[in-house]
Amino acid sequence: MLVFQDAVASLASSLTILLFLSGSFICLQIIRLGHTGSHSSFPFITGIFNSVTWLVYGSLLGDSSIIITNSVGLVTQVLYLMVFLLYCVAVPVRTAVKRQMLALVVILGSILYYATYSANDRLVVTSHVGLLSCIASILFCASPLASVFEVIRVKSTSIMPFPLILLMFLSTSAWTIYGRLIDAVFVVIPNFLCALISGLQLLLFLVYSPDTPESILKDSTQLI
């Protein structure tokens, strides 16, 4: 059983790192277009939030697997956000992203301060940060939902990051199984919900075409 548990843990960690790296497909598309188009910065903002909260939680637990995995996540998500900001040609969107980044810094700074200087017992602090990590995971998983209404409107999944959503489904499913094996509620609940959300998003690719509709092509041409 322990061998199987370790194998599932290794698979979950590997899939999570691949999930973080999948954002490069979005960035390559943005670079190729020369602008961000209909893409949102929300997946990268929530990705940073998710990585930092789990980094803090992993540090409190002294878990090297969590620390290493989310260190990779933090570096990649910051790089992706920088690419998004660099190619964001719409001034209102760029301003909104900068405000989101400022809010993110304040929130993460508050979490780090609480984890470092809180007078509460370490177990209580770890529990609180663990709960925040669960919320962050759900937000990160749900981030592609920001594009769902646009997908339904244009009847095309071209603006949805398929590699990210697929890897999200696979990695969270693996973590759900691992959480069940070690009987960890903080691992099972958020990952089960994320697997469910990403699974529903994958269904959109069966309903709508991945081709880019003419309306988006026209908008892209106007931005160039």
C-alpha cells in the first residue's frame, strides 16, 4: 500500500508541475498574435496566489514535495504574468492587471505576516493557511471559467486553454486519490471540487468547435 501511495504522490506532483508549465502554450499564443486578445490574466493571478499559499503551508509542515512543486509553480506563473503584461496593448486592461497585482501583493504579504508573526499556536496557523490553500486551489482551478460565457457567446473553445484544463483534471484527480489514501480532508475536498470543475470545462470542448470564429479574428485585426 505504501508503494502505491508513493507512486500516486509522485504522479500527482509530476502532473502538477506539467500543469504549471502548460501556461507556456497560452504565452506562446499571445506572443504569436502580438497581443493578449481575448485571454485573461486571471489564471496567472490565481496561479501565483495558489503557489504562494501552498508554499507557506508546505513550509509550515516542512514538506519538501509541496515546497518544490509550488516553487516551480510560482516562478512559472510570475513569468507568464509578465508576458501577459508585456503584450497587453489595451490600456484599460493593463491598468486593471496592475491593480490586481497590487491587491495580490497586499493579500500575500498579509498571509506571510500572519504565518510568521502570529501569536496563535503553530497548529492553528497551519490549519488556517491550509484552509486558504484550499480556497486558492479552487480559484486556480476555476480560473478558466472566466472564459466560459465568451465560449458560449461565440460558440468556440478557441480561447480556452485546453492543455491547462486537461492537466488540471488529471492532476487534481491524482491528488484526490492520494488524499483518500492518506485520509487528508484538506487534500481531498479542494482537489475533488477542482476535478469536477475542470471535468465540466472539458465537456465544452465536446460541444463547441476549437476553431477561431470570425468575430474574434476581426477584433484581433483591429488591435494590430
